[in-house]
Amino acid sequence: MTWLLVMGVVISTVGADALQAAEMKRHGEIVDFRPSRLGRVWLAMFQRRFLLASIGFMAASFFCFLKLLEIADLSFAVPATAASLVIETFMARYFLGERVGAARWAGAGLVAAGVWLLAA
């Protein structure tokens, strides 16, 4: 059950972050911070399917993490759910087309090794 909850946290966190990033790239930067313009941006957020799905994924991640904390120690739960960083690095490179440098790949590899050690 513990590893199923870890997978739930990781998958929902990755889904939320990827959908948020995709939606922000699609929408673009907000440069006009006048109250009337921000109100329109706020209303437009509720018409963005990716953003709404991202909120659902974040809620799922939150509740899976809470359940995980009920049955596992914090010293296990936090490092184990860091596996999302590894998957997000691949998603950033191959799904979002971002440039990922050697240092980030190395960091993702170290995190993967740490999660593997937790599983052993």
C-alpha cells in the first residue's frame, strides 16, 4: 500500500506540474497588472482545461501524500516522493522541449539512486 501511495503522489505531481507548465507556455507571461486586466485573466483561468486538470492532479497528490504520512514515516515519504523530479526532468526535455543541462541530469540521477536505495 505504501508504494502505491508513493506512485499516486509521484504521478499526480508530475501530471499537475506538466499541465501547469504547458498551460503557462500556451498563455504566455502576464505583463499587465492593472486590476481590470487581472480580473479578466482570473476569469479566463477557469476556461483553461489544462489548468483545471492540473488543480485536480494537485488535489490528488495532496490527499495521497496525507494518506502516505498516516502509514509511513516522514523520513521515508518525502524522499520517496522526490521521484517526481526524475520524471519531471524527462517530461521537461521530451514533452515540453526544454533544454536540460548536464547538472540537472546528474541531479535527477542522484535522486533516482536515492529512491532506489529507499526501496531496497
